[in-house]
Amino acid sequence: MSSKIEESVHRSYTTKPKYAEIMPGVPEDYKQVKTLGDLLKINYKHVTVEEQMRGNLIAKLKKGEHPYPGIIGYDDDVIPSVNRAILSGHDILLVGQIGQAKTKIAEAIAKNLLSPIPVVRGTITNDMPTTIPEDQLAALLTDSEVVRTQPEFTVSPECEEIIRATKMETKIDWINGADRYKYILSTPDISVKDLVGQIDAIKIAKKGVELYSMESYSAGQLLQARHGILCIDELPVLDPRKQVSLLSVLQEGKFTTGAYPAVFKPDVKIIATANPIDYTHSGKIIEPLFDRLRSHVDTHYPRTVEDEMMIIVQESRVADVKNVMLPAFMVRAIAKITQMTRSHHDVNHDKGVSVRMAVHSMEMMIGEAERTRSIHYGVKAIPRFCDIYCIYQSSKFELAEMEDTRENRKNVLDSVIDAALKEVSLEYIQKLPQENITKIKNDFAKNKAFQVSQVIVGGSGKKSDSDYESQLSRFPALKQAVNETISAVKEEQKQLVERAKQLGIRTDSISLSPDLNGEFTASVTEVILEGLRHIQPPLLDKKDNSYGLAQ
């Protein structure tokens, strides 16, 4: 029996695979491979992380697929740089300010470029049984003594125990790339042991194992990310001693831990991130590590309003998506506010303004529309210009040219909001015929004021003087302008949805539906009213919650 097992292992290790690959290292019918015996039967050969990433990237590029769905605005520079690094087999340092999708890129690489791998069920270090040397695997399967010619970690003691106990029936799970992605946020309390593992005194006490037995070892993040990707966020924050522990992994693909008599080969790719301030500061990243991270890729904020809009739609979390509709002009307004804040002369450009400000502000606008109208009146939550000032609590930036106080930040944000709303609203006003503008002026000469408020609904369906649709009936020229603009916005909305679909972004929150209950009309009405404040000469003034003729 033992000889048959040894022959089976030898044949599997020394002959060609009996399968076609659908991805690097993935048999065509891999989901049917459920045990160690199944792996040996097909002569399974594992593929390194570097080969997986390179092979899967090449396959996607040949098919014309985007390798990293969800990464927006980087197609012309960052994505080509990342692709070059992967094709070259490099570990990567992503350098950029807060909120530039650095860790999202690392996650996307793990999710999209790592092939599923077969690991022994129940192991935390992604133990692949076919990485065990042939003679050692045969010994485990025949209950013989394992002879180790060199002190190298191949699989955990727990894995060896499982194989000894269940033999060829050892259960195999295929683990995808996302589950082999480990993330470390560099903080002062991260220790060297967190990275490379440690001799566990508790294991020694409980099991009575020897101090330097492999059974006394507890794996660190490097080994838990084995056959995957380890993302180290804000690498410069790690002190030099901890950075040193990464050197041999980057240079030789292996590491040791203290005086522990074993070599660990994690087969892991490291993707680190750094802020430009820390990156350029002498001593923040030790020189040998700086050199061994072979590809340094600069990231940036979205360069167009359209890209920022797509990121807002993609990343905004909407609790009740069936009850929410985001007009394109509101998404554009939030995108412009963020970009104008980012470039404002009083804002600290070294610190930057994260895309998260835009995303969180959009979420805040949805919550405000729900709080003020949707919950109370049973209407769809559609944000309007009058909701905009709720974003104070989600707008995070620092000032550089003046004292960084809450009051000064509020004043800067007020000026940015006014400028953004002016720019967005004028885009629609400029499409209206001049004779329409004159008629609107006559409307206001007769009816004096149009009242706007967060708590006034678009249309109540009842006889009312205050809801937006009732007020519009007294301003026929304004109503005509609103209706014409609604048609233009609907077309813009369709284009927004189409681009989102091309990028694989869910479109529930931006799709038009028949149950808008006058709220869409109200939101468009506020755009027109705001725009009439900014034409030259201004047609309307806004006082309190009313728009009236400019004096």
C-alpha cells in the first residue's frame, strides 16, 4: 500500500498536468477537485503569485478587458504604470495623497489578477499540499517519519496533522485572490512579530512542545498573506526596525524570525502606499527598502468632473436605493464643490482633499432629503440645491493660508458652494432662449416671489398654494423653462447611466423612474431659480427662502 501511495505521489510530481487551464494554475474543472487525492490524480502544478498576476493580466489585456473594474480616472497614466510593474514582476509602492484609491488598487489587483488556489481546509497560512516536497508528502500519507533536509516552512504543523489523519481524502478548498489579500495599516503599535510571526508561549505551555519546534510558531501577516498580496498602508509610518524585516522578502522572497531555525518563503507580492510628504522626507522609508520596492507609481485626484461624478455614483452607499434618485446636476455640483475646494488657494494642498469628501457629501445629501421630505411626506428622496449646506459635516480639509479654524473653513466652503452652484446652474440657463428670460421677469413682476424650502414638497396632489408645482402654475414662463430643462436633464441622466454601465457601476440611484412625485420638478426648479441669480444683469435675488426680482 505504501509503495502505491509513493508511486502516486511520484507520478503526480514528475509528469505533466492532465488538465487544460482556464487561468494560470486553474484546471478547467477545478470545482470538481475537492480532495488531495483529486489533486494528485490530475498531476496538479501550482503557479507562483507573480506568474498568476502576469498571466491573468496578459489574458485580460488581450481580451480588451479593464484589469481593475472600479478604478476610475487612471486609464492614461496610473493603470499603464501598474501594468508595467506587474508584467515586470515588481513589488509596488503607490505614492499619493489621501483618498486617491491606493489601497483600492491593491484590492483590485488581488481580486482580479490572482487565480484561485487549492489549500487544505482549515489552515490559516493558505497551505497548498502540492508545495510539500515529494518525499515529505509521501511520508505524511504513509504515516512515516518526515525527514527534513533543510529548516524550511512549507506547510503548517496543523496542515501536516490533517494530512496524516485524512490521507488522500484531505479536503481542499479553492481560495480566490480576494481572500489572499491582507491589509496592514502602519501604526506605531505594529510590531516586527506582527509581520514575521513569533514563538508563541501559550502554544508551548498548552501543547508542551519544544521552544524551537515548528508547533510553537504563530504566523504573522507575511505568512497569512501567503500565495497572495500584502498591502502595507502608509509604509513610512513603520519605524526602521520594522521596515528592515521586509528587506529579505523583497530581495530573496524569504524571511526568518529572530533565532527561529526555519526559513519562510511566503510567495507574496507586497504593495505599499505612501503619502508624498512622507515619501520625500529623508529617512521616512529606509534606503534599502526604498530601493527594493522596484516600481514607484504616482497617483492623483480625478482630473475631470466627469470622473469625480462616476466615483461618487460608484462609492456612495445608499441604504434605500429604491427610494432615492440622484439628479445629474446634483452629482455634478458635489463633484465641482470637491474639485474647487481641492484647488482653492486657502486650502492646504500638501494634505489634499480626499475623494471621500465628495462621496460622503453625496451620502449626506441623500440623508438630508430623507430627513426633511421623504420620511414625512412619503415622497422619493431627491436632493436639491437647498439641501446643500448639510455637507458642512462631511467636508474635511485643512487651511494653509489662514488660521485653520472651523469658522474659517466654513467661510471657505460657503464661497466654494456658491461658486459651484453658480457654475452648474448657469450651464442650464444658457440653454434657454432670451425671450424666455424676459417672460420669466414679467412673471415675477406680477407674482413677486417664489418660495423654496427643504420642507416644501414638489407636488402634494392636493389644492395648495405652497408646493412647487402649485407655485409654478402662477409662473407660466418659469414653468415652461423648468419643463424644457427637465427634458435636457433627462437626456443628461441617460448619458450618466450609460457611462456608469460601461464602467460596471450600479445605476439604481441615478436611473429615472415614473414615481418621482414632483420632487424631480422641484429640484430642477431650484437650478433654474439659482441660475437666474447669476445671469448678467441678475434677474432674481434670494432673500431668506424666497426668490424675487433683483433690485
